[in-house]
Amino acid sequence: MTNYEMALELLNRGMADKHHTFNDTGYLIIDLGGPYGGYISPNDKNVEITKYNEHIGYGVIDMDKMAVHDTANRFELPIEKYVNHSAKCVDERPVIKNRRGR
């Protein structure tokens, strides 16, 4: 099974998400905890690992350990349940009372 096929399985489990360009590129996002993230497209052999959205290396998915191993054997990052942190628009602005209770 390729890394992309494993990433699709993670997507089905709710452990990955579609990138906003998914319809055009097929990119998937994997949450690797804290500032770390993984990106992979159908054309990629390995997962691109980023820290604060800056490339730091490539890795392979290990479904048994639920982790991504760096291809240079420097580190192993656990795969976490994906949480979307993007800001969304709200339908209605919430009412916030001031300090005087008005």
C-alpha cells in the first residue's frame, strides 16, 4: 500500500483532512501534533513534513504505530485526530456584554 493510500485510509478514519485544493490536486493534510503537519498528494512517494508550515523533511506512514517516520531516521511523529483550526465565518455576531452589564 502506498503512503497516499494509507493517507486516504486515515481520511476515512477522521485522522486526516482534505486540503482546500483537494479537488484540483488531491492533497491531504495529516496532523502530526503541535506545530507539525504532513502533506501528501497522489503524485508524492512520501509525506512532506512541515513545522509551522515550513518544510523540514519527508516521511513514511506507519499504520501499526500510527506515526510518520522521517526518511532520514531523525524523528517519529505520532498521527493525531485532525482538528481544523481555520477561522470560519459565523452566521450571527454574538452579543458580548460590557463590564457594566449593558
